[in-house]
Amino acid sequence: MPRLSEVGRHRALGHFTVSDRPRSGRPRCTTQRQDRKLVRNHMNNRFLPASSSSRQTRERELISANTVIRRLSTSGLRARHPYWPTCSSPIHRPIVTQRHRHQRTLWAEEHAAWHRIQ
């Protein structure tokens, strides 16, 4: 039976933990560096489709558009959707300008007397 100090030393070094066990499933086809590069490309060009990102990789192996979508999803991004730096997540709704607001208020004032039957 190992002493308590040996167990603590192994635990501190990360031995005999879940992180060093073999995993089931297929290994990832992209590295963390490639993932960061994909995210950076999509931050620079917000409307870039995932299919063109998969073709733009300069690595030996081609990656699929679905892989790009998954990598962006883990970073909180979506392909072909704008990312606004003021928000914590990407938004995909049209921007309402001051003119739009004014037109909506005018329409609402004109139709305020409408009833359900009309």
C-alpha cells in the first residue's frame, strides 16, 4: 500500500488521473492552433461561410464545413452571422435604425384605433 506522501505526489503530477487515460472516439482533425486561426478569420470576416473556411485551410488535410461549424460553435460563434463586440454572443437580427423606429411609431399611432374585427 503506497504512503500518503506518494499518493499526494502522484496527484500533484497528474498521474493516475482521468486526463491521462485513453479516450474512446476519433481524435480531432484540427489542433488548438488551427481552431484559434478559424475563429480569428471569422472575427475578421463576419459573413464568411463555413465551406469557404474549410477550403482556405493551408494544412495538408482538408477539413469539412461541419468541422468548421463545430469549432466556431465551441467558441460561441456562428458562420455567416455577425458578431457584435458589445454583446457576449453573436446576434442574428436586423439592426433597427432611428428611421425604422420612427416609421414603426407612425404606423402604430395610425392603427391604434383598430379593433380585432377590422
